[in-house]
Amino acid sequence: MTIQKILRNSEWITWQETGRFAGSADDLRDGFIHLSSPAQVAGTLARHFSGQAGLWLVTLDDAALGDELRWEASRDGALFPHLYRAIDLGEVVEATEIAADR
């Protein structure tokens, strides 16, 4: 199964330059990287990225992320994937530029 992370352009550029992504400001505040299943992406875009340009959708293979990936209750009690470690650039399956109104 794949899971996804929505990034601002500056976050994606920094990840490519450093080779690791420890999280956005919100992720760092919460102590884990917020991710979404493909079915949850539209809701995450609408709730947290409405009207923003320069967004990227990064796809990851959940099986490759190990035990630090946990599905936990979040918005409206739905289970969301949360990753309790940084992500190496080599773990990215695909990265696509997207629009917030997708």
C-alpha cells in the first residue's frame, strides 16, 4: 500500500538537497510526520493547504517504513498514518506537483 505526504515547494527542495525529511513545522511540533492514505489526500489538501500553490505529493511504500509507521486516530476518529522517524529521499516512490484544489 502507498501513503502520501503533501509538501510545500520549499520543503520538497530542502528534502532533495539534504536527502532527509524530518518533518514540516507542524510535524516537528507534534512529534511525528503526518501522512495520508490516497483516499485521505483530498481532505488533507482542503483542510490544511486550501488556496496554496507550489505543492508536491510525495508517495511512499508503507511496508518499507517499518515499525515507526503507526495508524492512529485523528480527524473525526479516522485512522491516519503517522511516521515517528525521518524519511530518506531514497524511500520516495514518486513525487508529483499538485494543486490544492485537486
